[in-house]
Amino acid sequence: MRFSDSFTKRFYAIVFFLGASIAIAQKRPELGHVTVAELEQKKHPKDSSAAAAYLYKHTKVTFSFDAGGIKVITDTEAKIKVYGKDGYDYATYEDFYYVRGGSISVKEAATYNLVNGKVEKTKLKGESEFESKVTKQIRSKKFVLPNVREGSILEYRIVKTTYSIGRLRDFYFQNDIPVDYVQYELRLPSDFKYSKLIRGSLNPEIREETITEAYGSQVQKTTYTLKDVAAMKEEEYVTNIDNFRSHIECELSGYTDSYNILHRFSTDWASVGGHVFEDEDFGPELKRTNYFEEDIKPLVDGKTDIEKMNILFNYVQSRMVWNKYMGYSCDDGVRAAYKNKIGNIAEINLMLTSMLRHSGLKADPILLSTRENGIYSFPSLTAFDYVICGVKIGEELHLLDASDKHAQPNILPVRAINDKGRLFNEKEGSYTVSLEPEKFSRKMVTVLATLTPDGQIDGQARDNYFEHHALRYRDSYADLGKELCADKTEKRFSGLEISDYDVLNRDNLAKPVTESYTFHHSGLADLIGDKIYFSPMLFLSLAKSPFTQDKREYPVDFVFPYQDKYVISIKIPDGYEVESVPKEAKLGMQDNLGTFFYSIAPQQKTLQLTVQYNINKAVISEEYYEILKEFFSQMIAKQNEKVILKKV
Amino acid sequence: MKIKKKFLFFLFAGALCFGQKTEFPVSAISADLLENSTAVLRKEKIEIEIESRKSVVVKTYRVVTVLNEQGLSKINASEYDNVRSVAATILDANGVEIKKIKRKDFKEVAVSEGSVITDNKNVFLDYTPTQYPFTIIYESEVQSENTAFIPPWIPLNEKNMGVEETAIVIKSSPDLGFKSKSYNFEGWDVKQEYLQDGVAFSLSNVTAIKDEAFSAAPFKYLPHAMFGVDKFNLEGVEGDATSWENFSTWAFRNLLSGTTELSDETRTKVKALVADEKDPIKRARKIYKYMQDKTRYVSIQLGIGGWRPMKAKDVDRLGYGDCKGLTNYMRSLLEAADVPSHYAIVYGDEDKMDMQQDFVSMQGNHIILAIPNGNDYIWLECTNQKMPFGFLGDFTDDRLALLVKPSGGALVRTDIYSDNAQNSKGSYVLQADGSIKGDIEIRSGGVQYSGRHHLISDSFDEKNKFYKAYFDIHNLKMDRMDVAEDQDRAEVSENLKLNAERYAEVRDNRLFFQINAFNKFSDVPQRYKIRKNPFEISRPFADLDEITVSIPDGYNVEAKPANVTIKEKYGSYRLEIESISPNQIRYRRMFTMQVGYYPNNEYEGFRKFLEQVAKADSSKMVLIKT
């Protein structure tokens, strides 16, 4: 049954594939041809749960020259079918543009409905277009399509212009609703060179041709076409869904001037490196040293390299406040930032880099793209929005980000942990650096508890958080008084009552955070007949698996690998003896991605439980999803197994 | 893209040369005000002068010590309208001045009003501190021509902020009919002074208000005061707030006049739609559906101060509007079908906030529609395309709304949902390997209906996700998720089939499992050593479950949980487990909560009640192999 089923599917896939390429070769659809059949359609034929779908989307990018310089014109046509009320969101369009040289204009927009068996068109009028100032530089253009109902078809054509030609706006073939037909058409003047990269798992059909326009200018036309693109929606444990949606990125790599000389931009890492150090807000800022020399000399004199790194990291981290601005270029410059004790990412981390260099260490800037910004793809500067510092001591490269008050050497704030970064050196060039933490972060929990005959549990807990676990604790418990800390921990575990809460080393980053408290819980043990049943992990067992979905389309991102260890000892009440305890268990995940160990040793009046689980890789590919899900399921079942006590 | 931010240099020189004057050192704050605080309000003085019907000036002087990053938002340095002046000074922990911030260093954003960009600006401070704690002295003066809204006094508006001293003085030009009304002053040491055409209130040394579970709505227990004038101005239109009736008449004439006109075509369409219907309510029901299918909610602020609705014929043509536009459109459609209805102003919020009976002024933030039905009203929420006719949900239930009418306008209470029932009936079969297979039908009404209503339009994936989070069952697989609704009864029914591996723990020759598989209460609220806030159960509910459990062949019940009955004033709980055949057990569970408002010292009793419910809900059953 199953075999033949999947065989049929495969067979159809081939047929569809052939069918698709024939269809794509045909002329692309146009706006203004809405049929009764389209309006009558109640559900998307391939995705019955879709609230809306792009029947057609076409974006054409052309270039023109005017007094202001070179302009990029993006002309988009879209035809959207609304199936349900949740699809109404697509009838409101909003986008932003730069006041200087930018514009967005709505060329045509209309809603089509079926009225008495006929197609009725309602055009968008000026009254439904809204323009507003967002900041001095940025404006927003919004329009609200009229007369939208379930079943409506929406059409619009929008033309955007901008003078920023370095990086074209990424074009998404894939969306959170299905896309039936999508085409991206690039018309590049032949003297412009763009690097293009297609991301995601789909392969658009690509056609290229050279066309000669009026006045004899040559234009390179490339079209990218896809049909039947399924919707991709967001799930838990994902950094940035846009990384995985099918899209194209285009980056200006060079141009030929009127003397026919080719000027290259960032087409390879060497030229990217050249450009970054030439940038007046980067290279020269990194070279400045006189503003800090006197201050740091007494700190680092006579110290080892490791000591110097730690001392200077702490010095910059405690002196500087991050003003929440990202970027790898300085705004006010390192000197002013140093003096005012406030700066952006570049100012703080370039300052640190030059201090380390000045003290004789091999330190270099590492450019990266934050989680919010997505994963970068090809040699280019525009892909980056952040800079940290890399220090090579011996064979080891240490990663430093002094902008975060709770970061440590090699413990970067989560925003900066995104796949890979690129280390740049003025003389030696650049290389790729993995930002994914490789060493696991540890958590150790020790509990001493006593069970009473009426099923109450009292005890003391002591939690030690190391590395990223410590960073996470410090971030979420920052600035809270002890009472609020206790409240917060109580909230994490339903029914837990905490007293005598204390925390050590919250501000001493060099040491692990130690949280300790006395607790009481009355809802953990079941008294049934003359027996007591309870899970020896008490309130610390994982209640529910985070992985409940049937399939996964992109990797699971744990941010960092970890090791959690629990040592729990429970004194059983007088008058009871142990009837049964859960068996020892060891679980392992394929390719050593995770391990789980559970062991319980009943001694006379005390149970001694040891539980340890590791997730050994920060990012686990979606191919392992089933395995990961099963691992969590078994681990959770084990964590919730019961000890049985019997009345003597 | 690189965003440049230019920093303005400032000089330390001044601070170094002159003798330093220190104010507001952090050391002067008493320990109890620091407790649970992320910032402390050192001194606040708000002076409001209603100069004339067309001008009110608000001067603010506020000193806040910010203890850490969480407290940064409590500076509250943000102004709208005509900002005459704004400035700030930053002091270090010792009270030594470290920085002055002038008007030009404040950020400014234009406030857009639909397609028109107005002159109204939002001016706000965007300051990144270089050290904590620090103190900021903030001063502003703002003028507005709208005297319809005089800012209320809410001295304890911010949580986690201790207050040293806060005061308000408000003066009005005579003959405008100045009025004030205070709430919850008793129990708080508010100094009060009543002036000719004005008042002065102040409050000092109040410890920080904490966020606590089940806290009553802040307006129910924290001191605050409202102010207003009988003769006000709203965007150039003069108004009268001497009584709700007068106010209602004014609003009808000035906000609603000339807005209900419809095209002949639409009028004809509406008439045809209800041609066979004599009963006005049945007519309204049909028209409501028509309106829901034709329109959608879009937030737009147009017309006087955002208070006048879009014209009905525009909503008709465009098919969208905000709450005012859509409600008024519905009113116009009903008018075309000779069904009278009233535009009604309310506060839309999960907390039930009344329009104040004894304080007539511009209030509320949402519009609904009232259709007279005998001595009662049928209420319509017009911004939701999926709500059943006559259903409001918990956004506008049980509160006073103002009917806007040509004459005889008054405050009327909206519908109260007292029967928020959820009935579950079903069964599950337990296998010897610990797995279960189950069927269940869940019917939800009242506000429980609101909570489940999204399931009607949710996609397969969304439903799947919802149930996996909703049921307390590991490894859950949903085999059927049929959801339907009965719009007339405002009831959602879910018809579900599910299975799960490892539901019961298999140990040697025994099986352990939680008998209540489908409706487990586990959210025991937090315990507080010292509970500060009063607490409130704002809506009642009643859950009733009846589930039959089949146990595997060859097993007997070794132990079953005792039946539980708990009765408290907060609510009641009952769990009854009985064998109905050798291999079938039935459990009946009833959990209800009553509406109530209780002082802080009763919280622990309430928490204990819920703790007992959670415990009973997790009762385990033990089966043994025969």
C-alpha cells in the first residue's frame, strides 16, 4: 500500500516537472485578465489551507540615468487570490523608501469580484493611498484595496525607484502563501556587473539574452521563473525564516566606465578586504591608538597574551556602553566613543581590536551578519551588519564582543552567533571563521530533598550555570533584586515555592553563576492506597517536547551545544520502603548529536539520581528531525518515570 | 545599508570649573522605595492650566532616578501636540550634573493622519545612559487646543517604580464648568486641596507596584483622578458635557450628522435582502452578515481628532473602515431597512472598564452598535468578519457604553456572559504498551467560545499545533480535527480523534497513567510571600468532562484515585471515578469559577484552591496484570 503510494507520487512528480517546464516556456501572464473561473475558485488547488495565494508575481528591474545619477527601477506586478478572511492582510500594502531620490508609486491597483456571475472591477483611488513620514529620511507608502471579500482577486502594479544601486532588494520567490507563477526579470546595462545568488532549495528556470535598446545601449536580460512554489511558514527554533525561503540576492560587483575600463567592487574577498580597510570609518579608525595608549599601558605591562586579552576585553566591556546601533563602520569615531564611553558596535570592537594589536597581540576584525540580518552569501560588504574581534593566541582563535555586558571571550551574545563570519587582515587577506559555538555550555543542578509521608517535598537546590547558560541567566535575571529573582524562578516551575533565594557571581563574569534556594512543592507526589508515586527528577523534568511537528523544513537551531547535569538526592519518609525505581537508561542520537544518561541508586533511606543530557551541536540539520524528535520523546518519558514507595 | 547617527558633542568643562551643586543623590532614597523598583520617581509636578475653551497648557517637571536598564522607559519623556519647550538634565548617582539635553537633541517624528501629514509631532528623548544609576530632570510645556481631553492623574501608572513625591495642580478659567472626580483615594495618603475652578493632589512615599498573578485591573484599586470641562472644544467644534444626555446629543450632531447617506443602489439592495423579513432582529441578522462579507477592518484615523466616522457611502464603496466607520456603516444599512440602532462608545479591553457614570467627558476607545430589542439591546461588534450576530466576546462585554442618539442618550450596560461553559464528552482506550487512542467532542460557549473561535478558520497545521500545545499528552498525534460552529448559539464544537504512544508508564506488570487525559488544569498561579495587589476573577466559567476509559484485557485496577470534591467561594471542583464494567472506568469532572473581587490577604486561599485542583487533575491510576 505504502510502496505503491509513494511510487505513484514519484511518477506524478515527473509528469508535473515536464508539464511545468512546458508551461513556463509559454508567455508570462498579464494583469487585467481576471476570469470568472478564477473568481469562483474556493480553495487553492494544491494547498487547501491557504488563506490567499499569488496567482502571479512579476518583478522587473531596470536602470536609468538622470540628473541625480543612476537609478534602479523596480516594477512589480502581482495578482493575488483571496480565499479566506485571513487573506485580507494581502489587500493592504505598505513599503518604505528614502526621501532622497526614492519613490514608490502605485501604477494601477484593483479588486475584482464576482457579482451576479460577472467580473466586477473596483479600482484603487487616491483616497485609499496613504503616505507618511517615518523619520526625516524615510517615508512610508501604504494603500488599502477597496471592496475585498472572500474570493476576491487583487491586482496591483507598483514602481519603486532608488539611487542605491549597490545591493538590489532581495527578491523572494517563496512566501508564506503559495505562489503559482513567479518571475524575476533583471535588465542590467551591459557595463554593470552584478553578482547573483539564488538561495533556498528551489531551482528557477533561467533564461538570458542580450537586447539592444534605443540609442544602441546593450542590456543583459535575465529571467528567473518558478511555478507552484509552496508556502513556507515559520516554526520554533529557527533563526530567520528568510534564510530558507527561496530568493535571489544581487550585488553590484563592478562597472566599466566610458573609457571601457572595468572597475571591480567586492567580487572576491580580497577586494572586499581592500574596500573595508579603505573605508574612512573603518581602516583609519582601527589605526588610531593615541587616545587609549596611556590608559592601558599600566594594565597590560608584563602580562601574558591570554591575560592581556582578558584584561583589555574587561576594560572595554566595562568602560563602554553600546548605543544599540549595529554596523561595522564607526559613526562618531573611536576617539569620541572612548571619551564619551558610548559607541556603536564598530566603535567598541574596533577599539578593542586596536588595543589588543597595540599590546602586541594578533587581533583582527571579524565582519558578520547578525541573526536578524540573515546569512550572507557571497563576497560583499553589504551583507555584513556587525563586527567583532578575533585574537589568535597560539593556534587558537578567540572571539570577542565587548559590546555586551554579559559576554565573555568566546561567549558571544546570541545576536552575533549566525553561521560564519569573515576575518580581515590588512596584509594577510581574509578567511572564514565559524561563529557556531563548538564547546558545550554547562549547567549543573544539585538538589537535596526530603519527601514527607503526605507527599510534600522540601529541599535545597543549587544551580551552577557556565558559559552560554551563564550568559542567558545574566541576561534574563539582570538587575533584578533577590525577591524578583526568586519570583522569576518560581514562575518557571509551576507550583514551586521558594525561600532563601541567593545568587553568587552574577556580576563576576569570570565565575559561573550560582543560584541557590530552599523550596517546597506539594504537587509532585501521588498517594494512592498505601503507596507513594513520584518522579525523582521532581519539578526539574522537561514537561513537554519542543518538537511536536510532523516534519521540518529547515534546521533546528539550539544556538549553542549544551550539557545539563542533575544530581538529586531524596530522603524517603520513615515507615516507607522503596518498592521499585526506574531502570538505568542510556540514549544516544545518531552521529553523536546528543546523549542522555539516567541512573538511580536506592540506598536505605535515600535515593540518589544522576541525569545528564547533552546536545552536542548547536545547529542540527532538518534531516535529523525525526531522530531528534524521538530522542526528546524517549528522554522526556524517562524523566517522568516514577519511583514507587510502599508502606512498611 | 549603513545608518549614520551623528552625535552631538558636549563639554564637561562647565561641570569641572564651577562649584558643584548636587541634587537628588541616589543615597537619599529610602530602602523601601528601592525594593522591586527599576526606577524611582523622585519628584513630579504637573501643572495644567485650562486657559480658555480653546487652550490647555500642561507643564511637567519630573525627576526620575533610573536604577537599571529596565527602568529606562519610566522616564516617560515623550510629548505630542504643540510642544512649546522640552529639556532634560542628567545627574550622576551623587546628583552631580553630567549632561544637559536641549530641545534640538530630542527626536521628532511627524504624526501622520491618514494621507495627510499633519503638523502634529511626537517629540521624545532617546538617551543612552553610560552609567547606572543616574537621575534625569525632565521639563516640558505643551499646549493643545483640544479641551475635550484633559490628561487624567494616574500617580502610580508605572509598575516597579517607587514614588517619593508626585503632585498635580490643575486650574481652569472660570465659566467653563471645571470638574474633577477622584477614584480609590481611600487607603492612600493623597493630599487634596480643592480650589475655585481647580484642584491640587499629591501623593508621597509609595512603594513600587508589582505585577502579580490575577491582579485586579489597576483602575479598580489604584488612586487616580479625572478632569474635564463642561464647555469644551474638539478640533474647533464646541461641545457640551453637562450630562451624558447632552453629551450624547452633541456627539450625534457633530460626529455623526450627514454620515449615513447611502447610494440608491445600496438602499435597494438592502431592501431586497430583507424583503421577506418582517421581524427587525431577523432583518438585522441578515444585514450583519452582508456587512461582514462586504467589509474589513483597517485602522485609519480621519476626521475630527479621529472621532468622526468615515461616511457610510465611502465604506460602502471601499469595503473597509475602522471601528467608527464600520459601526456607522452598519447603522446606515439598518436605517435603510427601517431598523433603528445606536452608535455606542465603549472602552474595548479585556479588563472591564466602564464609561464613568458620574463623570461626563470624552471617554472610551472603541465603537460598537446597539439594536433596541424590547427593553434590551442586541450588541454588534462590527470590526470582526467572523463573529456571530449579537456576540461581543471579552473585549467589550459587561460594561457601560454610551448610546449616541439625537436625544435621550444614556449609558447602558453591554451583555454579561455568565454561562461560559465547556462540555467534553469522549472516551479513550488504553493499550498494554501504554499507548492510547481517543475520541472527544468539546463544546464551548460564551467567552470560551471566543477562545476557540480561531479554530474555525485555522489551517490544518495551525490546528495541529494548537492541539499539541493544548493537550497535556506527549507524542500526541491528531487523527481527526473537525471543528464547526453554531453561530446562533455562539458555540464551537470540536470533534477530535487522537492517539499517543507512551501515554502510560509501563513498569514490570503495572501501568500508571493520569486518568484525566483531556482537560488538565496545571497553571497554579505563583505564590507571593507578601501579596500586595487585590485579585479578581473577572469572568466565570464551568468545565464539564465525562470520559470513559477502556483498560487493556488482562489488567485489573490496582489503585484508583479517591473522588475529590472541593467547594470554595472562588469556585468548585469535583472528580468522580467509577467502574462501569470490568474493563471500563468513567470519570466525571466539573470545574467552575465564580466572579469575584478579593483583597490581597485572601490570595493564598485562592491559590491553594487552584493547587488542589491541579493536584486532583494529575491523579494517577495504577493497573496491574492479572
